[in-house]
Amino acid sequence: MKKLKALIVMCLAAAMLVGCGSGSVANDTYVFSSELDIKNLDSSDADDGMSFNAMHACIDGLMGLDEEGNITGAIAEKYDVSGDQKTYTFYLRENANWANGDPVTADDFIYAWQRILKNNGNYAYMLGSDAASIKGVDEILAKMGSQKELTDDDFANMGVTAKDDKTLVVELTKPVSYFDELMTFPCYYPINQKFCEEKGDQYAKNADNVLSNGAFIMTDWQPGKQATFEKNDNYWNADAVKIQNLVMNLVQDPQTAATSFGNGETDFAPINSELVDQYKNDESYVSFNEGYLFYLEINEKNTDLANNKIRQAISMAIDRDDLANNILKDGSKAAAGFVPRELSVSPTGSDFRDDAGNYDVTTYNLQKAQQLFAEGLKEIGKDSITVRLTYGTDESPMDQMAEYLQNALTKLDGFNVEMVATTKQDRIYNKMANGDFDIACTRWGPDYGDPTTYLNLLLDGNSNNYGKYYSEDYEEVMAKVSTEADATTRWQYMIDAEKIIMEDLPNIPVFEKGTSALENQKVSGLVHRPVGVPYTFTYVEKAE
């Protein structure tokens, strides 16, 4: 996690904003530019970082972050944990209210958590044993998977109850050491039932249909252009909020964002690899770990790619350092395993990547790759293979990754690549979901700070296991991870689990994404974490 210090006092060229006429400087307004769009403000369904940023600006969960990015109480003022670590009792703040005046209650959380299951939301699985391990949820998920209709009885057995309006009791099937951190993630946010049902299918589709209980209230949202927020004066922690207006400029070309930054019109401007050399010596330039792992997912049904030597050859034909340092140039780093750096630490304080080490298959060696590929071709009885490489063109920097991989893999004699360019939505929810791919360029951002946020992706039945990988050995080790109470032993099991998948290579890690940006040095308090919601705007403050 990292607390960012930000940028140059800016002029907001929009008279509609409070305190800022055309051409004037607004010290009470913070402008954040992004290459990405806000796609969904429904916590039951959203699954992308920019949507998380926007939701987090106006909605608090049980837990949140302090000024230093540490986990702290949000809607929950405090909580108790039972001796067996399987029952959490959250005590909600008496002064936590929705923007319409309704108090935030325990039932708001129960309604939201049941709703994500009923709607089969993208993160519904995180309520089950893949993450929170809430009692009764695995049974609900299994019934959903069998296409059976859910009933009230199914949810009656779910381990979430309201002891009273301000006391929420959550029962787990096993201890979850990172449970408090999970409660900062958007899929666990509360929803005001009355408001949601009044809005129907328009809930969270525009600014008027989003109800805040957080630091800001959304005042306008123009998809693909801009979202604006104003300070919520009735926020339980309003004294911590120093700015009056928050502006998110969406789908901004990096050059446009950099120009706006130079003109004092934005406070945060992400830049791409083409601009890094131009700005890297500027005092406003920063780079940091974004948290995403970019990797290749292999379709297990492709008989050519089922050969392990061919998979090793693919991995060793990629010069990850060259891609990160000379092509991306944005602070990205070569991946050394499937669990990235700076994600989690052991009981003794060491980083997982340091304890697990680096794998030889992630080291560039074209000669060895060619040897392995030739041996693999001989084993499958072919002189060459043709592989479709599927990628989304709207997922920066996926284009650069895909083009680099095409060039790298075709250096192997007999390896032919067909490029399949599409969108992120089509890549994931059509092609990958239906098994219509050979190799897919994809990515994953950690939802919480534990290696299982990556390792669970390759479990049998995980909804994100699009390649349909299955290993009995892996399942057995991950079952031990799931049930082991001793933190040191559990840590070693996770190292063992990663070793299995780095030998099988169902997913081939390529690089850990970095971000380069220009930041206003007169701004402080922007909290960035490479885990969960990327940015917290609550504590942003501008110096005079």
C-alpha cells in the first residue's frame, strides 16, 4: 500500500462546479484523470477498478482505510471476534446515515449480500469459501450452479443476522485471517433496500440513482466523459474530508491528460510508456505498483498446448524484463511467479515472492525455449502449431503485451500466431467463458492481501478458471490451505501450491503492472493500494 502525495493547483474549466468559474483556480476541488471508464456503480455486479474508485468515493463498507492506508473501522465503529475466530460481531456507528436521512443498518448489509447471490453477481463467489467463507453460502452457490431456484429457506441458513439495527453478526465456516480487509471490498458494501427497489432496474445506472453513505455524493455521471461529486456534509467522518468537490475525468487519452496537467486543469494524470521518457525527470512524475498481474491463460482443451514442454517454451520465449523496462516503461516489473510482489507478508514479515522464489520458466532463454518447443512438437507428432492469441484492445496496455508476445512466440520455429483482437467484455464473458480461445491475454487485480486471491483462480469450479485447469495435487494442497489454522504452516502450503501451477503452467505470468503518473505536489492525502479498491479520496487536501 502507498500513500500518494499529489499535484499542482489546478484550474477547472467548468463553471458548473461549485467555487470554480471558467479560468479560475479551485482549491476546494480535486480533479482525477483516468484512461478507464466507470462501468457500473452497483456493488452487486461491478468488477473493475475505476467503478470501485467511484463507488468507494460515495459508499462506505463495514471497514475502510485510514490516512495511511491501514484497515480501520468505517460504518462499523468496532467489532468483536469469537475465540474460534469464526463469528464476527460488528457494531455500526449511530451517526452513519444514508444521504436520504435513513440510518445505515445491519439489514442493509444483509440485503446487499443476499442480493449479490440472487443476482449471481460477478463477485458472488467471494462470499463463499473462496474468500469470506460465510456460513451457508457454499450451499447457495452450489444450488445456483445446478440451475435450481433459490428459496427463502436457502438464505435463512446464511450466516448473517441482525441482532438489532446497529449490530451485525457474521458466522464463518472457518477462520479467515484477512476477513477485516475483505470488508473493505465493494461486493460487501451495504445497499438501502427501499431506495434500490424504488429504482428497480435503473438502480446505480446514473447519479440520481446512487445513494451515498460515504465521503461524497455523486452529482453527475456522463459515461465515457466525466463524473462529479460533492462533499457529503452528513458523512459520519465529514471532518476528515477537506475538499468540497471531486471530479473524475474518464477515458482520457494520456497525452490529453498530461496537457491538462501542464495547464493546471487536473491534479492526477496517468501517462503511458510513450510519455515516460518525456516526463520521467519532472518533479511531478511518480511510478508505483498498480497491483495487477498480466498473464496468459491456456485453454486446457487445446491438445497442442496440453504438452508441458510447449508451455515451458512459451514462457521462456518471453523476455519479461525487456517488455517491462523498454516497452511499457511505466514501473511494471517482470513476473517471477503467479503471486505478485507486495501482495502479502508471512507471519515473520517476509514477502511471499521472496519466500517462494523465482521460477526458471519465467527467465528469458530463447535457445532453451526452442529446444523445449522442438521436443514438444515431436511428442505431439507435429512440425508446427497455430495458436489464437486473444486480447482486449480496450485494456491498457494489453495491445502492447499482445503485440510483443506475437513477436516473441513467432521466433520459435514452427510457432504460428493468429491475433484475435476484441474488447474486454467480449474476451471475458463471451470468448473465455465459452472456451472459444487457445491462449488469452488476461489480468487479475488482487481483491485482498492474501496469496489465495490468485491461487483460488485455478481451483476446479472457480468461475474465473476459464481454461478449466484441474490438478488433483493442487486441489489437495489448496484444501489444506483452506483449513489450516497455523499461519506458518498455511504459508508453506501456499508456496507448495504455487509450485504446482508454475510447473503445470495453466496460467503463464508475464508482468506485474505499474503506473506512471503526474501528480500535483500541492495535494496530499490520496491513498493508493495495489489491493482491493485502488484509490481512496476521503483524505485529499490541497495546500494554499
